Amino acid sequence: MQESQDISSYRESSVFLRYIKHNIKKILIVSLCCSIIGILISYILPHTYSSTVMVLPVEQKNGGSGIASLLSGNLPSGLGGIMGANESKNSFLSPELLLSRTLSEMIEKQGNLKKYDQYLSIPDKDKISELRKSLSIDTRRSGIVLLEANWSTGFFPSYQDKEQSSLLASIIANQAAYGIDIISKNKSTSTAKRARVFIDKIMAENKASLDSHYLALQQFQKQNNSTK
């Protein structure tokens, strides 16, 4: 049985080798054509370059969280959620932030994108939308946030086009991370100011209420001759 299997395997190998030998020219021609087509496609189709940066969440300061938790039940709609101690550390990295015009304008200005031909070739009305489309975000459960920027060349890209696309992807990713950091810090400052204004208002109202009650107490004591 084993001998018959060996003979059968040998025959199949011989047939395969004979087929290769008789069709070697066709095989070489097909392989060469596929290689040429692959090379032509690589020179014709656009190339897309990606750049990824890691964005760490802003650590929330705990100062004032005690009074925030005490007052959160009395805060107006929206402000209570802002001051809540359980606010997610990644909340500032929302998709809305990536789509914001403010961030796109910061990327354009800080990265000096208007000096690059590929960016200048985009109509002015489409520049901001192209920046928005180039960005994507991946928030991991571990708390690590990956920010990715993609930029593509046009058809028939030259070596300079590929270099510039790669550079633009890198610049956009890094400037987006920088812009998010600035916006989140401004947001924290604005939140602190609003919280301070609200707390001052509550304290002023309480002081006015205490003064009113104190005057009423004095009037009552005076009318009833109960002062000591």
C-alpha cells in the first residue's frame, strides 16, 4: 500500500514538472506582465500616508472637588456635569472637538500649511473640511488615545509629492495634539471661572439672606423689648 502511494505521488510530481517545463515561457510572460502592471499602478494611483500620535488625557485637579460635589445638586443644568467629580478624563477628546473649526484653524496656522503646494491646491472653501476628514481618533479602554492623520497624494505622484504628503500627515497629527492640549486647558480655565462666578453668587445670596434675617431679628427684639 505504501509503495503504491509513493508511485502515485511520483507520477503526480512528474506530470507537474513536465507541465512547468512545457509552459515555462507562458509562466514567465504572465509573471512579467503582472510585475509591470503592479509597478505602473504604484506610479499611477495616489499614495496615502498616515501619522499617529499618542494623546494622554489631562489630569483633572482635585482641588475644589469637595465643594463641587456638595453644590452639584443645586447647580444649573450643564454646570453640574462640568464640575462633577466623575467627569471622564477623555471627555475633551470627543469627535466633536476633532470636527471643530477652531482646531482646524489652529492646525492650519500653527503648522503653516499654506506654504505647501498640496494644501494650497485645495480650494479655500474646502480646506477646513479636508483637515477634518484627515483626522481620526481611537480611544482605548486603557485610557490611551491615538490620534491619526492621513494625507494622500494625487494621481501620478512624484517623489516630491510623496515626501510632502508624508510631511503633511506628520504635521497635522502633531499640531492636532498640540491644539487639543491648548483647547482642553482653555476649557479647564473657563470651567474654573464659571464655577467661581457661581460660587460667589451663591455666597452673596446667602450673605444677603443672613443679613435680612439678622435685621428681622433685631426688629423683633426691639419691638418686644427682648434685647439684653
